[in-house]
Amino acid sequence: MSEPAEPTPETKQLRGCGSYVLWAFVTVMVYALSTGPALRLYWKGVLNENLMIIYIPFDWLYDRSPLHKPLGMYWHLWCPMRFDRNGESIS
């Protein structure tokens, strides 16, 4: 019987690089998905404006990009009193 091949340094490096890409993707997704709960807490008065500064990029994306409707629809799930079903701001 032949023994299994040892991974070469190149394959180990590729696996390591892939894990960094995966963790970067997961981090960005958690950051993006946390905008909904953060908005809800902000409108309930739990979070103040100083803490909402970290979400300014999403405010820009909502106002000036094709992600306006998807972001607004996601935020409607968390803040139906501030965003309608079509993703438009009510206030």
C-alpha cells in the first residue's frame, strides 16, 4: 500500500490564504447584517449617534448606490416603522 502524500508547502500556503479570505468575508457579512439590529436599537434610543458612526458607509450605500432597495428592504425587517416594504425611507 502506498502512503498518503504529504501536503506541499504551496498547498499549505493556499489553504492558509483561503482561510483568511473566508474570515474576511464572514467579518464583512456580520458587519453588514448587524446594521439592522443597530438601527432598531438606535431608533429605540438604546444606541446613541456616536456608536452609529461605524455604520456611515451603509448610509452612503443606501443613498448613492444600487444597493438602495436591498438595504432598505432588509432594514424594513428590523425597523418597519422607518422603512416601507419597498425599501424606501418613511420618515
